[in-house]
Amino acid sequence: MESYSTIIAVKTTADKVYEALTHQVSLWWSEMFNGSSAGAGAVFTIRFGENIHKTIRVEESVPNSKIIWYVEDSLIALPELKNQTEWIGTTIIWEIEQKETDVFLHLTTWDYTRLLNATTYALKAGYNLPEA
């Protein structure tokens, strides 16, 4: 199984990043948020309109350090995408690293093949993706 990793640098504190990932997902990902991402065992569903959703279980939550999400259910109902449920079974790992006034947020998504298919579609559709 392959992975995709990127690092996002932010001028903030580790506790604020942890708070965003555990209690404020609807502020940075999608307002169409139901459930809880507050800690291990929590389950939430994030939606992007009528045709796209992911249901995610929080596997691990270490304050100001690490969060692991597991995608339990997913649908990307776009005709251009061959496997519209390809995110099911994906693990998303957030690692928070504080260095002076910056936080380095390490994002790793396991099973790069699934991510590659969805990312390729998004690029073709003109979505604005962050640089790796």
C-alpha cells in the first residue's frame, strides 16, 4: 500500500491546530458536517453537496500531537470517477509538530492509488488543490 504525504506550515500553536482538527472541522473543510470529531471513537460525516460525502471514525487522538482518521463510508458520485467509493478504507494521519512560532502539520493518506484517482479527477475539473 502506498501513501501520499505533505506538510503544511502555519503560524499558530499546536493546541489551535489540534482544536481545528477535533472541534472545528466545519470551519475549514465543509459546513455540511454532522457528528463529532472530538476524540477516539467519534464518528462524523462531511458532505460536499448532494453527491459527495465521507463518514470518518477517529481512530486515535493524542492532544496537540497526532490524530488518525479512518474512512468508513464514502461516495463521490461523479460520472467521471470510475470507483466512486474508492475512499472507503483510507487512513488519514495528522501529525502536529510545534517549532517555535510555527506548526508543521504532517498529513499522510494511506493508499495513494485511491488518492491519485480522486486528485486526477479534481485537477481535470479545475478544483484548486493545495501544493504538495
